Amino acid sequence: MSVEDLNAEAWTVYGRRQLDRGYMPPVPERLEWGPWQGVGPGAEILGEVTGKRVLDIGSGVGHHAVHLARTHGAQVTAIELSRTQHQRATGSHAGTPGVRFVHGEVIEYLRDADPFDAAYAIGSLAFTDPYRSLPALREGLLPGAPLVLSLLHTDLHDRGPSTTVAPREQMIRLRDDPPLPTRMWVLAPQLWEDLLTEHGFRVEAIDLLRPSDENNPVVHQLIRARRLPDRTARISSRPRTTRPPVPHAAIGVGAIVLSDEGVLLGRHRSGTLELPGGTVEAGESLETTVVRELAEETGLIARPDDVTLLGTLVDHVGDVVRVTVGAIVDAWQGRPVTQPDESVGDWGWWPLDQLPQGLFVCSAQILTAWRPDLPIDHTPAHFTPYACRTAPSATALDGAASV
């Protein structure tokens, strides 16, 4: 028996026992993401769902779906694999306006369904292999649609999450009956974030929900993600202005700041996305310029010793020769935040396989000088690496790197 079949059978037995007792939980007054009332946010983290098609994954007895339809005007499809749980839902809530109850597996259902405006799973997604469920959810959601997941983090035995993508034994407990064995993917938040990113989602927040009872060790994760837009095969870049600069030494720097989440990019008020950087001031070393611009634009604090210079890029706009020095910042302190009176802000981390369209051409050139395999189009530039760092030999970057 597969892991997922084992889990489905456990929830079928659970539902049968609850049917025998005649127990049905009430429809909540707010959407609860954990087993404790009033802990954490409510339905507002799904965004505006009035009239929107929302998918409830592993909907159980359907009381959350009914709340969303009644209170928030959503059009909810509540899908549940357990036959007895589905029976409990339809026995109490069949005919509820705005709710459609479906018995089946969400992965199979999404193959033929129209994409949804939003989706959520309260405690249920961890019973399915994420390498099966996440690709199906990406295809089953519209670009930009929110996906909110409530997942077990620390269990009753005070065991924290795993750091490998593998299921482990967990128990469904009932007050007067033997526990039911299941196998769940109880994963660390960073691992869930990596999986979601790999499958076309951008994680916006991960919160830990804890009970008010300090003696209760159970902790839940609340993950807010969003389905990324479909991508074209290659990433475009936009040219800079042809207007000549005020005469001065036109030397600038651009810094690659790389974390586990990706490379740091900010949005210029003109709309382009770019690396931190700027113009070298009189008397500054290139490393000092990187440190200063990083602090001024992002609030991140680094030292000159934390900066490794990659090399010099030379191109031109009209009759003006532009010189840009690429650098990597190896260590820093703080979190990137939009700074007052700066032309670039809205800083965010972008995975290298999900870089945005419309990169500023200088940033595009620096990124391909650093990683020639990145599929970024840009105008040509001549790159001369510095000997202090392993880099490609002096070459012309034509902006047509192979994928």
C-alpha cells in the first residue's frame, strides 16, 4: 500500500468513527488555520475572494468551505479523498450556496478543472507527496493566485520538522479509540519554501502558530505563497537612456548580493529591476563605493573586506563610453528595506531560475559576466575579469547566453 493510500484509509476510518458518533463540528465564525480558536490570521490572508473560485484542498467535513461561502461570498470547490469525510460534509452541508463538494484526489481533479483564483489547505497537504501535489497546484491556479497552507511543524511528542523530503509516521488520535497511523511530510519551513520555489511559487511569508497553552508542544506553520506568472523562454532587458550624462568620470558599480532565496533586485522608479549600485565618487575605492551604495539603497551593512570585485564591463551609449565594475558582496548584516529619497526600492530576492523580465542592462551584463549560463538578453559589453577571482577570460558579452 502506498503512503497516500495508507493516509486515505486512515481518514476513511476516522470519518466512519465520527459518523457512528454523529459528531459534526460547527461552522466557524472565522477561518482557523490551526486547531486553536483565535490563533493567527483569518480568511483575509487569501485576499478578496468574493465571487472568486477558491479550492479547499482536503476539505474534510467542509465547515471551512461553508464559512468562506457564507461569510465572504466565495465560490468554493471542497475536494476530499476520504469517502466517509465527504459523506459527513454532504450529509450536513449539501446544497449550501457557493459550495461544491467533490469526492476525489486533488491531483487528478486538477488535470481537467479550470484554474482557480485561490487555494488553501488546512492541515491536509502534508499527507501527499509534495513532488506530486505542487506541480498539480501550479497548473491548477491562475498566475498570481494565492496558495495558503497550514502544516504541522512540531508534533505532540515535541518532534520538530524534518530537513529531508521524506514522510514519517504520525498518528491521528481520537478520545476513545486507538490512534490511526499515517505518514506525513512534516518538513522544515525552508524546505517547504525551496519546494514551492522550485515548482513555480513565490513564498511571501511563513509564520509559526502556537497554542496559548504553554504545555502543548504542537506548532503549526502557516505558509503564504503565490503562483508566479508563466515565463517566456528568455529574459528580456531594457536599454538605458541615450541622453548623455553630465560630464564626469562615468564609472559605476553593481553588486550581486546572493542569499539562499536568490539574488537581490530592486525596482527603479522608471520600472526596471536592478542590482544595488551606483556611481563612484571622487576619492573612493570601488569596494567602498559598493558598501556605501548598498547601505544607501537597501540599508544592508557590509565592509570593504566583504566585497569581491569581478571585473570591468565597457560598453557605450551613443558617443559616451560607460564603465561598470561588477562585484559580489560575500557577507552583510540587516534586511533589505526601501530607503527614503532613493530612486530604487521594493527590494526582493529572486531565484536565479526565476529572474524577472526588464532587467536594467548594466545589471544584466554583470549577472552574465558572473554566470554566463544565465539566459539573459542584453546589449553587448566587453568584460575584463580581475585576477583576484576565478572568472571567464576577457571576452565580449553579446547578451545571448545559451540556456
